[in-house]
Amino acid sequence: MNIQSVFQALQSASDFELFRLKVAIDKLLEDFERINVLRPNLLLTINAACQQLSCILVARLALLIAKIIKTILGRW
């Protein structure tokens, strides 16, 4: 996956498109085996993403990431 292309697409995404993406991510994170694979790298990925995104997008993603982490931590 080309992360830079993903970041560029997210920067131009509408609120509705970001909402649809959030729903899709939430569904993927309901798979506990997938979460166990992602967990060690989740914070590293989040930090890398935040460094490359614009301030507006970082604020939008911060809310999404906080909800994802809250969901993950709430299940353990």
C-alpha cells in the first residue's frame, strides 16, 4: 500500500467519505486476530500518519484514532 497516496486521498476526502472510512476501519478492528497483529504497530503508524498530514486532517484523524484506541482498550 502506498501510504503517501492514502494521505493525499484523505486530505481531499469529504466528511461523508471519512465517515465511511471510519465505519470500514471499525469493522476491520472487530476482528480480534487482526487487532493482535496491529496492536504493536498501531501507535507507530499513528505517529507517522500525523507527521505527514495537514493540521486540519490531523484533528479529524485524532478523533477517529481516539475512538479506535478506546474501542480496542475497552475490549481487553
